[in-house]
Amino acid sequence: MSFFSIFKDKLSKTSNILSFNILEILKNKKIDDLTLEELENVLISSDISLDVVNKLLDSIKKVNISSDDGIKTILEVLAQNIQSIMQPREHTLINENSDEKKILIFVGVNGSGKTTTIGKIVNKILSNKKILIAACDTFRAAAVEQLENWAKKNNNDFISGSNNQDPASIAYQAAEKFKRENYDYLLIDTAGRLSNNTNLLNQLIKLKNVISKFKSSVKVETILVLDGTNGSNMIKQAEIFGNELRISSLIITKLDGTAKGGALISIANKFEIPISYVGLGETVDDLVDFNSESFARSILNLEEKNEINL
């Protein structure tokens, strides 16, 4: 299955509703105020924010829908505008051609999929790279065990602490080991934080400050993992975590299980935060590099550009 086909297949819950409703509205109609109002409702129902919706509607007002390919033209214009919003957010987290050493800190709310995502990312790193995984979630023994199993499965080194140990102290021990033993990657898992819990956020800030001491010799990135099924609620999470932690990039999980994929457009429009990966299923291979063109065309159920029959 091609890269584009994966996007189109896995984003079908969003595209089936969004593209179907758009086609129904445009059928045998012209672009008038009533049509625009109906389109606005459809786009908002896919968790696309109003400011983005207004941009998209402005882009199609002058399209002649009465022509033979008018409806397809509208979908193409929408896809182009969605892509233009999202393309600047594309980001490569794991570069196979780079020897740059990295410390990656994964944060997010409970149930966003941080621990599983770390396991999937490990599989994207070349086998000749030396990887250390640190479990700094001292509240959930199951999360530590899951992460340790991922590490064993991939022959990676693993470090954890005792129950209720200060997560920052575990992170510091891991970073010292990373530096001393010349690892290529250190992946740090943290406990799920409710974005409105100040005390727990302060623990994350402390952990990041400890790791920041190693910035002079290694690149440190903080990755926010968001659950795609939360739709527009992801925007608030990105705002709070972003303000407190200076997020380096986003990973959006579980997009295959929601019709709210439009929220990703809203996030790209509102924040200047890169998007590294999107989760499109449960297998290791279902964590894929974010691609704005594939995303935009898939949610509108359009063909891949080089496969369009002219």
C-alpha cells in the first residue's frame, strides 16, 4: 500500500462524512449565501475552527459550480487551501541520514498514547543506533512494564525508578547515562497530565529544566502527544502545554478512529508547532510521517495528484 493510500484508507471516518456532506450540498446548486451557510455547518461539524472555515469558504466563492467539473474544482481548491495551512507544520523527528544525538521528552494527557507511541518510534530508528528508554511515569506500574517490554523487544536499554520517585531525578539519571555511555537517542516517557493540573505540569517543567542542562551537547525536543479522537479539545491541550513547556512538535494519535480529523487543520492554523507523526492504526507501521498533501486530499476523498486522470 502506498503512503497516500494509507492516509486515504485510515482517514475514511473523517472523509466519508466530510466529502459526502459537501457533495450533497453542492449537488445541483450554486454558490450562494445559503450554500455557504450549509458548507460552514458541515466544516464546523468536522471540528474545523470558524476562522479556518471562513478562509476555506472565501477561497471557493468565485468558483463556477455549474460547469461540468465545478464540484471537483471546489474540492481541489479546498484541498489546496488546507494543504497551504498545514504544509509549514511538516517536521522530521527521526532523520535516518543524520548523526545528531537527541533527547526526546514525551508529554500529554492520560490516554493520549505516549507509551505506545514511544514503542513505535523506536522502530523508526535505525538498528545501528544506540537507544536508551527512560520510564519517568512513577504513578502507573503498567506503563513502566509496557515500556520495558518495548525496550526488550527491540534490544534497547531501559531505566526506571521506584514508585513515587521524583520523575526529574529519574530523567537526570537517564541523561547522565545517555551522555556517559554515548547513546544516540534517549526517549523519556512521562506520566499523563491533565492539562489543567498545575501541580503535575510543574513536575513536567522541573523534569524539562533538568534535561535542559544537557542542551549544550545534545538536541532536546519536547513532543506533545494528542489523542485525535478528542477533536477540538486538542486545541486547548496544545495551548496549555505549549505555554508551559515550549513544545517542539506534535504527534496526533488515533486519527483512524475519529470523524474529527478536521481539528488537526485548526491546530496547524492556530499554533506554529510542527507536526511530526500521525497515528493511523494500532500497528507499528501505522505511525506515519505527517504529510499535508496526503492529509488534505484524503479527508476530502480526492485521488492522489499523480493518479488523477485528465
